[in-house]
Amino acid sequence: MMLKFSILVACLLVASLYREVQSDDSSESSEESTIPANVTMKIENSLDSSWPSAEYVVSVPVGTSVYEMMVAAKEQFDDFTFEATYFRQYGGHFIDSINDLAGSSADQTFWRFENGYGVAFDRGVDLILVHANDDVIVFSFASWA
Ligand code: B12
């Protein structure tokens, strides 16, 4: 009888210890998802050096898409604006214009979406997530001709 009771107490102890470890884990992961990132977004015009380039440091949680970061930038900076068109087949947006300068099929110009090393991303703004405080995102007005 005593042995059965001791086994029961031991089981209850193990179960409560397990629950504590689980709840510690979940609080850690919810903290992780709200770690802030300060991302530098550079706006440049590779076709016209007299066009006013701009740089914004945008604060968003790590893991935010670049599209959501741009929406946040619109709220955080009075002088930043953009327009985009949603394409269902790519699950994301094509950036049509930034700071009132729009790409044009007639002129064969567009906003090229690059990393901080001048390399064009292989997907659109909804599918690239920001990671760390030193992340740099560049939009460079360019020609595809
Ligand atoms: C032509 C083309 C372009 C042209 C479109 C201009 C034009 N008027 O023709 C230009 C050079 C502007 C372009 C730009 C980009 N493109 Co592009 N493009 C293509 C390509 C080769 C053909 C599209 C096409 O004409 N389809 C035929 C027409 C009838 O169909 P449509 O759906 O109406 O086409 C439109 C859309 O495709 C849209 N579009 C073009 N590129 C992109 C990219 C994204 C993310 C979205 C949402 C829409 C979009 O523009 C087309 C004309 O209106 C495709 C690859 C392919 N073979 O499909 C890549 C493709 C769609 N592009 C791609 C990419 C990555 C980009 C860029 C993000 C590259 C960059 N890092 O800058 C940029 C967009 C940046 C921004 N401003 O948001 C990827 C998208 C991958 C993804 N899942 O996100 C593709 C699939 C190529 C690839 N495999 O890498 N592109």
C-alpha cells in the first residue's frame, strides 16, 4: 500500500515538473517572436542621381515580411509612401511606386528589390522576412531594358 502511494506521489511530482518546463518553453518562444529589429531601408534612383534618395530605419518585430515593414514605415515616416498591386499567383505584391515615383512598362523602368550588397532578391516583398538589426533592404529605381 505504502509503495503504491510513493509511486503515485513520484508520478505527480514528475508531471508537475514537466508542466513547469513546458510553460517556461512557451513563454520563451512568445518572447522570441516579439524581438524588435531595426531595419535600414534605402530608396535610390540608379537612373537619375539628382532624384532625392532616402534612408529610413524601420522598427518591426523580427520575422516581419518586407511588405509589412513597408506598411509600418508608412506609419512611422511622414515622407515615405508606396503603392503596390497584389498578384494572387505569387502570393504577394509588386511594388509599383515609391515616394511618388512609379515604374513604367512604356519606359521599361521598375523598382528593383535588393539586399544591402546590391543583389536582387529572387522573390517579392511578401516572401522576404527581416531578420536582424543590421538588415538592409534597398529599392533601386532601374531599367529592365
Ligand atoms: C517580366 C517579369 C518582370 C518585369 C515585369 C514588367 C513588365 N511589364 O513586363 C520586371 C522586370 C519589372 C520584373 C520585376 C521583378 N520581378 Co519579375 N518576372 C517577370 C517574368 C520574367 C515574366 C512575367 C510575365 O510577363 N508574365 C506574363 C504575364 C501575361 O502574366 P502576368 O501575371 O500579368 O505578369 C505580371 C506579373 O508577373 C508582374 N510581376 C513581374 N514580376 C513580379 C514579381 C512579383 C513578386 C510579383 C508579385 C509580380 C510580378 O508583372 C507582370 C506584368 O504586369 C516572371 C517569370 C515568368 N517567367 O513568369 C518574373 C517573376 C514573376 N519575377 C520575379 C521577381 C522576383 C521579380 C522582382 C522581385 C525582382 C527584384 N528583386 O527586383 C521584381 C519585382 C520588384 C517589385 N517592384 O516589386 C519572380 C517572382 C518570384 C516570387 N515567387 O516572388 C519571377 C517568377 C521570376 C523568378 N522565378 O525569379 N519582373
